[in-house]
Amino acid sequence: MFNDTATGPFPITVTLNMTVNPGGVQVNTTNSYTISGTGTIAGGTGVEKDNTGSLTLSGTNTYTGGTIVNAGTLNINYGGDGVANSAIGTGPLTNVLGSKIDNTSGHAITLLTPIAQYWNDDFTFVGTTNFNTGPGTVTLGSGVVNLTVNSNLLEVDGLITDNGLNYALGKMGNGTLTLSNYNYFSGGLQLTAGKLNINTDGAVGSGIFAINGGTLDNTSGSAITLSSPSAMQWAGSFTFAGSSDLIIGPVTLGLFADPITLTVSSNTLSTVGILNGGNRTVNKAGPGTWTIGGTGANSGVGININAGTVNFNKDAGSVAVNANQVTVNTNSTLVLLNPTGTQLGSLVPLTLNGGTIELNGDSETFSSLTFNSGILRNSADSTTSALQPNLGVSLAVTNCDVDVTNDAAITINATITNSGWLVKTGGGLLTLVSNNTYTGSTVILGGTLALADPLAIGAGSISNSAVINIGSGATLDVLGRGDQTLTLASGQTLMGNGSINGSLFALAGSTVSPGASIGTLTVTNNITLGGTLLMELNRTNAQTCDSLVSVTGTIAYGGALWVTNIGPALQVGDFFQLFPSAAVGFAAVNLPATDGNGNVCVWANKVAVDGSIQLSAVQSPVPTTPIKITFGMSASGSALTLSWPLDHTGWRLLVQTNHLPLGISLNTNDWGTVAGSAATNTVSIPLDSSKPSEFYRLVYP
């Protein structure tokens, strides 16, 4: 008997140097005792731990009567030889309500000797150092046994049973519990805090597996499929650490909190049963992957993907998300892993908030797509993903990227609206088959954007897109339209170095601007120009000016030609072949007014002759500050001489004839230009006595 009559100092160490066979050992103390040494507690005796103190056993004990922990802490500091001894002998270990066990040896301990254990009620593993209960069978002894692991690791390698009494196990505390055997308790397992390692199928028993919080993991070193629980409940946010993959199912999974944050830190957590959410939301976090698969339609589950990847991998005819929202945020990816055409329900609103949706060749019908930046991608070679969002696609910002790899295709069978930009990347094909109304730019950086009208209803247009920019090597294909023509409406601008398959018809008020900087815009068929054609010059480029080319058709010139210099200052003699031949039909030709240094350009304009322009001269700029006219008489007295400074050459001399009493008329039509006055700074006017009075003034231009 060990009690509190000893005076200490504590802990008191009892050193055994021989084998002892006591009738029984009872430690009923609030203080701490250690029994160690080279000796052994042997025989049929047992050890009973009572009261709040601690007992440490570390010898090669062989007693068979068992160890009961009624209260306080039992430190098991020797795991035995695997056959005949351990710190707690070879008999059973019984834990009673409120008891504690620990390993204070300073190194990990495994009970190598098979020792049966009875977990009669809630108890605690303190966790000073890791401890493995070994291969002995664990029997649960009450309706719910709550095991609190305060720190480090408690591993249970033996099977856990409830002897058919439908008992449950609860995991609490910040430490880790590892279950490494197929267990036979049917009351369920509940993870509330800390970490639970599921290292084999059946580890959680056959009841309901409920997660209220904490961390789930598989540290076995290989993927585990957990199929033993009757159902699974997520009642709080938790983390899957992902040391190795874990597949849960096929069991029904219910959500019992809103929202739930699922953090997958690494590798993949798969759920392959039916997911019933009750109109609740799962927020996916962490860089790892959550795969939603199996047979049967999920319902009532909304998903916000905030990080990492979510795979929709349901079997054919089964729905990953039925009617709730799916949102893909920045630094996250949604993959339609199994292209069945039924991963999304027809009422699902899909929102892309900076992340990536990988279609993987899947075609889906759903409610709507709100595109708030990010990437919509099909990278599955030789596939076409046809999207049918019943309420259309809304482009909200400038970087709405549709990425189609070289041998893949995407078809959007819906109207695209709002003010954002549609950016086409990748070498594949994007086809639009509606009369789209979005007002932002259309930027084709690679591959082909096709406008098509498969039902012959006059569809396949982007007539409200403010700017259509076709990048080098990219194509806008309009051959699928009934008229095989891109009609550029008033207010629209077409630019870029790419190609149009089909014809181009530019209405009044539109702008065609070949090149992005200096470049060539190619149209395979006819071109009709009725708005503004903007051509750029750069004398130092290998290609010195923009070019608009019709490969097999003709060009009907019209509207206004505007030419601007985007390079260094122009020099006299600079020659630019704007068109391959005479371009006749422009209502106006507007050439650069200055050379870049402020000098006025004088052009030899042969656009209507051979399609070229050449800078023939430059003149100093004319001052616009008004000056006084100097009056004089000729030597003979028969002419009036009017002059002004030479640098104001270019100003026009106006004259008005009127009776002196009437003064100057305010009607601008009463003024006329003196012939030749804009080309000089001196004018000689013969005196005419028949004219009662004349008035003169200078104007510019």
C-alpha cells in the first residue's frame, strides 16, 4: 500500500533489485511514486491506482493480475519484450472514468507485449511522450468513451471492440490519436479536437463518423479507402492534413453546420457517397484537393472554392452540385474531372472570381455563369465542351479569360452580357452562337474565336463589343454566320495583327485600325470601309506602316482615312506605301500635320493614284499670336502696300468694301480673302477711287 503517510520528498522512488510477489499493490495517494530498478513485480498480483497522484512503472514486470487506473495518472515507461513482461506486467489494463495514462520515459514507448485493455469510460492520455498501446485488444465499456489526448501521439494498433453493445468513441484534446486496425465498435466515432489518423479501412468502426472539428489524416504511407462507417456527419470546420490520400465512402455524408470550412493541406480527400447539405455551404481552403465522386445525386450543398482544387468526379447520371451556388475564387481550381455532362444541376449559378474552371472536355447545362475574372479552360485534347448557362454569361471585369488548348474547343450556347472583356487565349477554338450584348473589349490572343449561327436565326454576333483586338497569329472566324461577314457597328473598333476568316463590313462611325503598333490585319474575303481607317507610321520599322489586306476579295474604300505617326520625327523624303494600289473612295484623307518636331508637313498625297504618301517638305510652324498690319504706299503712289512679319506667313488677309459712314459689317460673309495672301507676308493693292472705303484684317488659318 502506498499512501500519503510518507513525508517525501516527492516523487518517491522505490527501487526493486529482486523479484517480489506481493498479494496486491495499491497506490492511493495524492503524491507521486516511481517503482523502478532491475527487479520485477511478479505472480498473480495486480496493481491498482487510486487518488489524484501519479504512479510510474518502468521495470520488467511479469505480474498477471492486471492494472486498474481508478484515478490519477499511470505512467507506463517500458513496453516489454513482446512476450512475458512490460511495465504493467501481462494482465489487462483498465481505465476508469477520469483516469489518466502517460509516458514520461523521454522516448516513444510501444506496448510490445499483447495486453488487453478495457476503456470503461472517459479518460485522458497526457502525452508527455508518444505512446503506442500495442497489439492488445481494446474493449469499450460505456455508451460513449471520450478519449482526451492532450499532446503528442497516442497510437492504438490493436482492434477496438464494443462486444456488440453499440458503444461509441470520442476523440478530444489537442494531441493526435492514430487508429491502425479494423475496429468493431458500432456506436460511431466523433472527432471534436486535435488530430485523428485513420491508417486503415474500418478504423472508425461501423457507426456514424462525425467530425465537429480538429484535423483528419492518413499517415499510413499509402492511400486508404474508408468504407466501414454507416454514415458521415460534418458538424464543424476541420482540416485534412493529407500525408497520404484518404477516400471516404461510399457512405452518405450530411452537413450539420453552416458554413463549414474544409481545409485540405496536401494530397487528396475524396468523398464518394451522397452528400446531403440541407442548403448549407462548404468553403474549401488549403492547397490540397477535395474530390467529390461516386454514384447518386448530391443535394443542398453550395461550394465556395477559396484555395486548392475541387474535382467534380460523380458517375454518369449523378450530380456533384444540384441547385446551390458554386464559386471559384482566386488561387483555386474547379475541375470537371469526369466529363459526364451531369456534374452540375440545371439550377446551379456558377461564379468565377479569379480562379480557374477546367472543363476537361465536359459539356454542362446550368443556370448562369458570372465571370468576375479568372480562367475558363478546356485543356482536354480532341474534345469540345459545350456550355449552356440558361440565364447567360455575365462579364464583369476586364480579365475574363477563356483558355482553349490547341486541339480542344469550347462552345458557349448562351448570350454574353455586361461590360467586361472577353479574352481568348490558347491555340484552340472558342465558338459563340448567340447575339451577345457585352460592351467590353474582345481580345483574341491565340487560336480562333468563331461567330456562328447554326440555327440560321441571325445569331453569332459581338456587335456591342467596343474593341475587337485580334492578336498576331490569332483568328476571328465568321464563316459560320449566314452572311459570313463581320459587320463593324458605329462606335466599334477593330484592330490587331491577326486574321478574319470571312468578310469585313465597317459601317459609318466604326474604326478599323490595322496592327497593334505597326502591323497587318488580314481579311480572307471582301472588305468594305465606311467609317474611319486609322493607319500608323514608323519610319524606323522594317514595316514602316500598317497594312490592311484582303487575301481573295476586294477592298471598297470609303469613309475617312486618318494617318498618324507613332515613331520618331518624320524626315523629308520618307515614303509610305499605305495600300498596294490606288485607294479611291475616301471622303477625306487626313495626314500627319507635323513632323514630330513641330514643323508643318507638306505631303505628296498619291493615295488615290498608287496608294502611297511621301513627305515632300517641312515648314516651320506659323505663330498664332495676332499682330498689326503695316501700311505703306508704292513709289508711284498708285498702290497700297500691306505687310506683316515673315514668320506669320500662312495668315490670310481678309478685305471688306463698305461706305465709311456704315462702318464694318459684322456679317462674316461680307469678308473675302485677298488672293494669294496666305502664301506671303506682303500684299500690294492698287488704289481704286470707285471704292468708297475698304477694311482689312488678318486671320489664321
